[in-house]
Amino acid sequence: MSIALLGAPLPAARRKALAAAGHELVSPQRATLRVHVGVRPPPRAPRPPWIWASPAAIAPADAAIAVLAGAYDVVALDDTLPAILARRLAELSVSRDQGPPPVGFIAESAAAKRVIADLDRAARTSMAVLLTGETGTGKDLAARHLHARSGRTGDLVPINCAAVPNELIEGELFGYVRGAFSGAVADYDGLLHAASHGTVFLDEVDDTPKTLQIKLLRVLEDHVVSRLGESEWREVDFRVVAATNRNLDDLVRRGEFGADLYQRLAIVRIELPPLRDRTDDIPELCAHLLARFYREEPASPHRVTALTRPALAALQRYPWPGNVRELRNVIFQSLVNKRAGDDLLLSDLPEHVIRGAPADRSTAASPLFDRSAIAKLLDEGRMNLKSLRDDLEKTALELAVARSGGSPTRIARLLGEVGRGASRDPAGTVRAMLRRHGL
């Protein structure tokens, strides 16, 4: 049990007590635990793991500062210190034990390793988990890892709440009996029943309709399901993992997401870090993406096996607003355009990555409307505001349909305030707009 003492000198009696308890006092480089001694938290946090030991009474605000700076614990510098350090060292030795490799994850960076550790701890329980993070951070991979580590014998059943139309999602989740509605020609048990003894993954859970949220809350609380068209309740045993890239706290405050359901889903909350916070993973991610590209494109005329240092440096410098998904696209695009050679060069990368700034996709060079053209219409008496507004709405809808795969919920999200606004059912608003324009 090697300890480095930092900060104020430790009284001789305390040093002897630590030595008598079997603690070896060493330099910070060799230590398995660093102890900062002082009446205040250190101005600069030591390298983890570390503990703040204070000879004075510890103020709650100072304790919070130390823990937020990475302290494992905050302790008093008294006769109990040797015993406390022994317990903390034992705990840290357990947390450092290497478990099996991540399932589908590349985790070389400290940020990614923390997420894997959080997922592994959550997997040992049956508690609901809410995965948050930006688009493209790998929430689906995190759900697979959680399920694989859980030891559950059933399947992982993914449900994309934004992809299923509002009028169908209740039947898809809960099931239905024959004749429950037009088109129900046979009994169907539903996706929740299919996840029995397994895991339900509610992706984009923020797009769950309000009417369904109330029924889903009952299922999550009591683990019983009733199919549409029958009054019988059946017990189901499944673990719930939900994911969102939006701030559910804001949605709850605006009344767009149920507070009760949010509290039920967010018993354990794990945020996945963006790629810009885990750049140490980029070399391994690139190697994985190279191998994946050639698995999917075995007839490619070249075979790149590595990235040059300048190319890798550019990838690690770029901020990656689209996260791992954007990295995949950049690597694949570079390989498609590669002429020859077995190294991916800096010159093979897209220009915006080389510059280190995201590509400017704004329409500043071609404005949405021309003020001079509108002024001319007004001067000539040919202005028709309703027609212009309808043309703009129809064009925006057509483009959003093409980019969304036809999902009204995704279309509403792309259209922003016009599509969502204060509406309780933005997807329903979009369907009405589509019908109005004959789309």
C-alpha cells in the first residue's frame, strides 16, 4: 500500500502511525494513492487517485470542491487516518481490477473507461438506465454492452420511439388481440413481451407521445402488460434502458415529457462523452474503421493499413461535432477517394478536417429569400404572401421528408419551431401539413 504525502508536512507521529499500519510512503510517481494534507483543498488537483486529509474541520463547500476536482474521499487528519486509508486502498484495488473487454466499445481514453466502469456497475443491477449524450456518441453500443454484462437470458429488443408512427406504437409495444382494430388479423404479443428476461432499449425516448407515456409508466412500475383489445394483465420481466440526445429536464419543465416517467427512467443516469473529450480513442477507432471498411468493400482496389502521423494529428485536433459517426464518414470518404498506397495521408482527408474547423454548411452565400426580389414584387403589385409561404412550407417539407426517411416525428424535429411549436403532438401537425400539400 504505497502512499505519497502532498501539501503540508505530516507530523512525525502520524507518519509513524501510517508506517505501523503497513503503509509505505513513496514518491508521487510510485504511489497507488496520493494524500493531500492541508486545511484547504489543493489549488491544483493531484493525479488520481487522491484523498484530501484536513487537520481542521472540513466545511461542506470545501469538501464539494475537492470531490468535484477528482478527490476519492475527504477525511480528517486524526488517529483514524491509517485505518481509513487502508479501507480506501482496498476499495481502489477492487476498482482497478481489469474486467472483460468492452462489448463493441473502444475504450482507451480515461473518459471512455469511466463510462465502461459505470455501465458495468449498472449492469449488475436491474435498475433502469438513462443514456444521455450528443448524437453519434454510441448510445446504442452502450445499451448492447449493458445487456451483455447483465447476465439476462432474454434478448435485447431495441425500440426507436421516433421511427414508429404515433398511432401504431402502442400496439407495437404492448401487443394486441385479433380484431382489436382494423388490420389486426392475428394476435400479437408486442415488443415488451418479446424482451421477457431480457432488455428493452427505448431509443430517442424523448419522442414518446404523451398519451403513451402514461401507459408506459404503469408498465415500468408494475411490470405488467395488457394487449390492446383485452383486459387481462400479464407479468413480464425485462430491464429498461432508455436513450436521448436531448435535455429531458428542459422537456419536463416545458410539459413535453412526463416528470413521473422521467424519474422512473433516470434511476441510473450515464452520460456518454463526446469524441472531442476522448481523443485518445481516435487511433484505435481509426484502426477499427479501416478494418470495417474493407470488410464491407472487399473489392476495393487499394488496402490502407495505417494513418500517417500528420493525418492522425489532424483527426485528433478536429472538434468532431458529429462524434464517432462523423469520424466514420470522414474515414470512409477518405478511403473511397484514395488513389493508391497503403498509408492514409493528411492530403487524403477532407479539407475542413485539415483546417481543424467543421465544414460551413450555412446558406449565407445563397440566402433563403431575396429582399430585392420581394421589393420588386411589392412595387409591381404582384406580391402573393400566401403563395410564397405555401411554397416555402412545401419545399421545406419535401426536403425534410427526404432527410428523415418519412418519419413524421423526425420531420417535426428537422422543421424546428414550425413543426414542434407548442403542439402536444408535433408529428400530428406534420401529418396535417403533408396532407395539405398533397405529399
